Amino acid sequence: MVQNMFTKNRKHVTSVNGAILYQLRDSFGEEMVMAAMGVLRRRRSSTLEMEERNSRLHRAVTKPPAQVIREIQSTIRRKLYILDMDLRTSPTQGQGSDETYLSTWFGLFQR
């Protein structure tokens, strides 16, 4: 029961974040969405940095920097994929647009 409540809340938060990004895009353009994606990137990277720091201090386990970077990128791609799926299933959001958050990500960061 607790896990179902957590899953529901987490799904709701993802939908809310997606709705915020859609509204930013519609109101202010892609620049605002890119700024929001930058915030997501920084927030996730700082979380992983703290996890890595704690792992090194308390467990003497280290990961190479390239692996930490791949984990950050993977997490962000998963979040953007969820936002894209929300966009596709939403009846009021851009049905005719081929532009997705993932295509923007790959166009800017994964060259």
C-alpha cells in the first residue's frame, strides 16, 4: 500500500514537472525549457556527486569519473523520455510536433 502511494505521488510529480516544462515552452519558447533542463542536470549531478563522495568516505568504493558522468546522462535521458511520453499521451499538448525533449538533448549534449 505504501509503495502504491509512493508510485502515485512520484507519477504525479513527474506529470507536474512535465506540465511545467510544456507551459514554459508554450509561453517563453525553447530557451526556457533548455534552462529548466539545465537545472535538472545540475540537481541530478550534485546528488550523484554526494553519493560518490559518501561511498568513497564510508565504504572505500570508488567509481571512475566517466562512469559517474554516464550515470548522470542516463538518468536525465530517462527523465526526458518520461516527459516525452507524457507529451504524446496528453490530449492538449503538441500532437503535431516532431520535436521532443530527447531530440533536443541529443542535438545539444550528445554530439
